[in-house]
Amino acid sequence: MQPAFDESTVTAGTGRWRRFSSALSLLMLGILAAFCLDGLIFRIGPYPKFLEPDSAAGEFELILQREKEAQAQYGDNLVATLGDSRLGYYPRVSAQISGRTGIMLRNAGMAGTNARVWYYMMRDLDPTARRYRAVVIGISDYDDEDGYFDDADNLADLHYLIARLRLSDIPEFAASYRTAAARFEVFRGALFKGLTYQTDLLQFLSHPRKRIDYVKLARSGYPVWTWDYVDSKRNLVGLQIDWATLKVTDPPDADAVQRDSVRSFLAHPAVRQTGNLAAYRREWYGKIIDRYRGSRTKIIFIRLPRGAIPRPANLVHKLSSSVRELASRPNVIIDDEHAFESLEHPELFKDGLHLNDEGDTRFSILMSEEVSRLLIQAGALRKPRPDGL
Amino acid sequence: MVFNTIGFFEFLAVVLALFYTSPLRLRRYVLLFASYYFYGSWNAKFIVLLLTLTVIDYTAGIWIPRFAPGPKRKAVLILSLVANLGFLGFFKYYNFLASNLAVLAGKPDNAFYLNIVLPLGISFHTFQSISYVVDVYRGEQEPVRDPIDYALYICFFPQLVAGPIVRARNFFHDLFHWTAPAVDDLSRGIFMIGLGLVKKMAFADQFAKVANSYFGHVAERQGWLPAWSGALAFGLQIYFDFAGYTDIAIGVAKLFGFHFPPNFRRPYLAASITDFWRRWHISLSSWLRDYLYIPLGGNRGSQLATYRNLMLTMLLGGLWHGASWNFMIWGGYHGALLSVERSLPGRQKADDISPRPSWSAQSLSYPFRALLTFLLVLVGWVFFRAANLTESVAVLRQMFHGHKGLPLLEPWHMGLALGSLAVALFEEKLDWFERLMDAPVLVRAAALGCMLFCLVVFGVIDTAIPFVYFQF
């Protein structure tokens, strides 16, 4: 029996590298073919038009489409608002008083989103960065309080933005995630969009006819559904929080969602302050501001009504206020942080942090008036005549 | 380190680089060290067990030829078998036996229970060791002189944890006549790895979700539609899972210049249970045939003796999969089906019942026979997958007596299943894989691209679902 890997029997190593380079070329060409196929279907193909309307990407696309159509419908007084679900207001109420405010508020925000998503929303909604009189960014606190979750590592952003991400966006978008694991996942999912669309695609393949019909319905109905939307009339009257012990006394008829939202978003202990939120805000609000540098569009930060009973400022020692830092840039306006404190009452909230119908209505009026006032003050809007003309 | 993780491919890239940049005389050390590292990444303690068995069987292989045929020679063989089966029995079957004995003795079933962790791949490397020692004993295999070579045979990482069970003669032929893999081999290796990943991540793992959701909540999923959905999903999961693992193992071995035999040959196209076992887990079924069925007498005796041998072989084959009555029943069920097939008048050899492109009665009846075989196999999988006998009976009752219920498989699952059936039929009739391997590089790249795209849109990427056969 001869020894293993014997020099006398083993084929000489000539052409070894050629063999390996041929095999590697095959592998690379295979990956390239998969990439092309993915791009053909999900990047330049029609698939993004058939996204599930109730999915993150699907709703993002509907909002984008709705607001693009609104640009054509309305004149020169459009103001885009950006925010998450806490930015609860009725654009139709704002429209009713547009005669006296001189502006028309349109909501380009979306529940669950944050600054990174808003940047891409505005990039594709307003490619010339000149269409809006102002972009209003609603946030819950001008100070930077790190929470349980690090927004920079929010993988949901990939799903909101997947239809919007271009090849050239991938390096910057992936690099904006903090951890290596998240960066890799986002890079992979943005490069091969099929990975991110997978659940949507499998549902589509199961019931294609149903999906196409629903997409048609949603595309035609979404602007009206959202315009006519009326929020819940529930409230939190009776809610009490002992901030020393974080003990909550719930309203007698509170449901699970209400109880949970109060504990998760209001009566929670402070977490370690890392400065991550500040870095994230500086990066993405900074990008939004940079897009509008030299444009007529003002960037306005407003502090939203913070909750049914707002968290006392002394619960956490906040390390910075990135928004106040950004306000020193040209074109940026920061609203009085107390402007909407009058709404921070349990009877105006449907749960711990979302306004109810009455709250939305009042906030719509207050915000329209406040934004109008700020724009007039900045010389970006002529004072409307009392007759609304 | 599991084949369907990035960690494994990083490991593979490092080992390939080390292997091909090392001088020839060091390459087996590279492979040996890499294999122990691979095994140790699960549980380093069991490397000792692996080494112990390696030393015992290596020594047995050296000693056996020193004795003339007779009691001494046999004693060495028996010592080796006792050591191998002793370790396997202790780690795999002790608790099963202990719980049954406890129940018989009227004690709680955990009265003699020991907290034993099953060493990964023990069933596979034990069978590989046994085949080597028995082959040396029979004079069919020359003993390996160098312990490093023997150790590498036992622990070579692509096949260490879940096979295929490689025969010594095949492995040592590759080792002692090693040639650097040609472009064709490397290309095949890459394709096999790609195919294996698709089978595992795009097919097996998707069907696993359905199977797990059914078998995890049998009591809540009443009706024959969910029961058949669950059984079908598991039937597809286990095939794609194990075949996927094997394809990756074969592909990885090819990159190092080793050639493993095929372990699956489109088993769900089988036209009979006999045919099924010639296509399913071929390395195990041929091992059982060569080292159990034939030594028991095979089909050389009376009809009754043949049935007994079949039953014994399949019962032990079932038990090899796991220490539970369910696996025994699964083995017995297949043994009984094989025996019934043998007893049928006009029984033909598997070669004759393979699908043929002709209009003979044999060919026309093929779809019905294949469907019947598939359904019989699916029924068997219920015992294999269910948590215990009671659950198996509950599932079978639902399959045959339940009300309709709601299906668990979505239309796209059925699309995947039918698509894979089409690919399998295409391969069976036209041998597409071989044709593809002969095609120009751009065609091969396009095919590889399609496979990878399939992985993108169907693959379960975020969760590395373990391979089913790792538990055996």
C-alpha cells in the first residue's frame, strides 16, 4: 500500500491555478447571473408595482404615490410632514383652515419609520428639493434619550425602503447600520432584493389574482381612505403614573394595548445613555438638511405631544440635543418645545403615546397655525389675508 | 459548524487554501487537523471518543491479518465490534433500554436515566469503522498501516457527521491515488454544493416550517387535509434535507479531490418499496445489505427465512436512526412492505420496474405504482416524525378517518413540490446534470445563477435550521 499524497502518484501541480481560476470564474459568473436575474425581476422589472399594500414596502410606495399625486393637485403652499405614528393629525382638517394658515400640510411620514426612512422618502418625493415650502419633522424630544432599541440598527428600514434603494445607495445605506451583523444583512438584502421581498413574493405566488386586485383597489382608494380616516375616540381618562416608583394606575376600562403602551413608552425605567441616538440623528437629519441647503424649503423641527402623561425631564440625564445643534444651520427652524404641551392630557390620547380623534383634530389645527406662524416669521410665507384669499 | 452557515464556508475557504498551498506530504495533516477542528466546534470532548474508536479499529485492522483464519482472528474482530457497538449502544440506546426496563420493573421510566449527550455523527462513523474492520477480516480490504490515513478516513469532515457512509476501499483509493481535481471536478463540486444548499435552504427548510407547525400541534390541527399536509411536508423536508447535506458533502469532497458515492437517486420516483430502498440513503441501505442482511443469510434460504432477514435488517435499520419505538416501527413497517412485495406473484427486479420510455403495460402503470409507493412511504414517515407512538396513531387516524380540515401547504409550496418533481423526472429521463456539466461555461454559469436565485427567493436565510440527520 503506497503512502497518501505520494509525490510519485500525484498529478503534478501544473495548471493548478488555472484550474482554480476556471472554477472561481464559474462561481463568479453564477453569482453575477443570479444578481442579474434578481435585478431583472425586482430592480427594473414590474414586481415593486405589485407589493402587498399592507406591507412596509407596499405602504411606503402608496404614500409616495399619494404625495406625488398631491404635488400635482396643490399649488405652491405645500408643506410635507415627516414622523412616525405619533405624528397624529388630519391633513383634511389642515386643508379646511389652509385659507387662514396659507399652507397645506401633507403627511409623508409613516408609522414605524424614522429619520433614515424619511431621508429616502424626501429624496424620491422631492427630487429637485424645491417643491415644498417646508418639511416639518415631528419628534418626541429635542434632547437625545437613548431607548431600548438602537434606531441605527433597525432592520425594518430595509423593508420600508427596499423598492427605493438603488445600487449606488447600498454602500452608504449598509454602512449606516452600527453592528457588523446588521450591516451584512442589509448589504445582502439590498444587493439581492429577492431576499427582502421573499415573504411578499411567496404570498404573491400563492394568490396572484387576489394580490393584483387588491393592489389596484389600494392604489385607487388609498388617498381617499387616508384623507377620510377618523381615529379612535378612546381615551385614557383616569390614568395616573407615580414617577418615583413607576407605578401605573390604569383607567378602569383600559385594554391590553393601552396598558402595554403606557408601560412600554412612558412608565419605563431609564436605560443606559450611549449617545447612539444623537449620532443617528446628526447623520440622518443632517442629510435631510443638506439636501435642502440653498433651497427655498425650510426644515422645521417640532416637538410632538409626548404622551398622555409626559415623562418628567429629570428621569434621565440626557447627554446631548442634536436637534438644537442642527438648528444653527441655515434654513432650519426649531419650534418652541412647549408649543403642543396643551395636548398632553389623558383625554386626548387613545393609548400611552398616540393622540385620539379629538387630539388629532386639535393637533391638526395647532400644528398648521404654528408652522404657518414660523414660516411667516422666517419670511418664507406671506401672511394670509384675513378673508383667506 | 453547519454546512448552511457562513461560518462553514469561511472554514472551507481557509482549509482549501491551506490544503492546496501545503506541500503534498503535509496535506493529510491539514485535512486531519481541519476535521478534528470541525468536529470539536460542536463538542471538543467527543474528540477523545473519536480518537479512542480510531485507535481500537486501526489496531484491529493491523492485528487481524496477523492471525490465520480461526478463533484468534475472530476474537479481534469481535473485540472491535464490541467496542464500536458498545460505545454506540451506551450513548445512543442506554436511556431507551433503561426506560423500558424501568417500566417493566414497575418503576418510573426515568428511574435508571443517565444524562447522556449523543456524540455527533456516532452512528455514521461507527458504521464506517465496522465496515473497515469487517472488510479487513474478510480479506476484502488491505489493512491501513499509517494511523494518520486511517484517522482521516474516520473523521474526514465532509462526511463525518451525517455520511454518506464511505467504504474504506473507495476512500483509500482516492487517498493513495490522489490526483488534483480537474476543472470538471471543481465545477461539479461547486454545482453540488449549490444544489445542496438549494435543496436544504429553499426546499427542506420551507417544508420544515409546515411540518414543524403540524407535528408541533397535532391536537390542534384536526382533519385529514392538515394531517396529509404535515406528512407530505415532512416527507419532502427529510428528503431535501438529507439529500442536500449529501450533495454538499459530495461537492466539498470533490474540491479536495475525493469522490463520494451518490447517496440518493430520486427516491420518490421509485416504483416499489424495494426500488425506494435502492434509491434512498444508498450508503446505509447497501451497508445494511452487506454487513447485516447477507450475513444473516439474505435470500439464500427459504422464503420465510428471507422475510425474517428482511424484517430483522429493517428493524435494526430503524433502530439505527434513533432509540425509540417509533423508529423500530418505522423500520418494521418498511420490512413488512418489503416482505409483502417479495411475496407478490410476478415480482420483478427493481431494474424492470424503473420507468421506461415505452408504451408497455409496465411503463403505463408506472405513475400509479410510483404514487402508491410514495403514499406508503409518507405513511411511514409519520412514525419517523411524530414525537411518540400515541401521536403517530393520532396522525394516522386523522389521515384516514378525520374530517376535512384546512390544508397547511400554500399553493407556492405545491409549486415547489411539483417543480422539483419535474426536475427529478427530467433528470431520470434525460440526465440533465451530466448534460449540463458538458455544456459551455456560460450555460453552466446561467444554471448556477438560476440555482442561486432560487436560494434568494425561496431560501430560509435568517435561521440555520439544523439538518435532520444530525440527530442520528
